[in-house]
Amino acid sequence: MASHKILVIDDSRVIRMRVRDMLPQGNFEIIEAKDGVEGMEAIRAQQPNLIMLDFLLPRMSGWEVFQAIQASPELQRIPLVLMSGRKEEVTEKMSEPFEYFEFIQKPFEQKELIEAVKAAMVKARKPRRNAPAAAPAAPATPPAAAGGGVSPEAFAALQTQVKQLQTEVAQLKGQLSKVLAFIKQKMK
């Protein structure tokens, strides 16, 4: 009987099989989920000892699953390895260093996987502050309501500008990652 349950939430059957094949035989029971909704159901029903979570998933994204895990004190204690083919997608939502979970970039080798699992187990034991390790949200009310002296119209205009800037930054990050991939390819 396997001593540990590992939940692999990834829409790629290849990645799920790869994780299964890379882990030592007999020590782990691998539970698979192909999207975020299945993943959350499996987390609640199976109570895994470790979660390997793809960041880009159908039906419920890895980001949404991550937020649900962080919102629950009992789920926060489960070691988490976040997986993505592009680290920039993760760092757009969460800043480094990743304090309470481990990140592994796909594709990965067995040694990288084992090291990520070990690091996730260490990080899961760290005492938590009251806020999850996510990007800060914009304030919901205008500063004028708190005595800041900004009119609601000016605040709305600033919010629009911030959203436009966020969109532009996301586009620039995407372009930069394509340029870096092109350069890496040419250097081979």
C-alpha cells in the first residue's frame, strides 16, 4: 500500500504519466485530475499529501485552484508544487520568492521533480502570515472615502489607466518571452 497520495492536476495526460513514472514505485499513490474543477473535488475527497498543480487548466484555472487552496487553512498545509511551461505566467500573478510552495518549469527531469517535492514539503511547514502569497489587489473604494481627497471620477480614471497599463505590461512580457525563446533557440 502506498504511504503518500500525490494529486497531479494537469490537463496534459503526458505530464500526469511523466510524474507517475518519475516517482519511486510503491511509495506513492498517484491521483490524477485533468482540470481545476476535478482537482478541487479530488483535494476535498482524497486529502492528498502533496499537490502538483498546472497553472493553465480548463474549467477552473490553476490560479483559481491556488487561490482556493490559500483561502483554506487546512489546505494551505498540503505541500504544493506549481507547474508551468512559462514561469512568467506565474510571476505575473505572484511575486518571487515563492514562500509557501515550490515552482517547477515544464518540461522537467526526475531529479528536478524530486527536489521540487522535497522543497514543497519544507515550505508547507513554514508558519503562515495572515495573507496568502498573491499579488495585492487594487482598493475597492476610492481614497476620497477614506479622506484622501480624490474625486470618484478621478479615481475611476486612474483605475482605467492602471488596467490599460497592466494590459500593456502583460503584452510586453509575452513579447519578451517570445524574444527570449527565439534567442535561446538560435544559441543552440
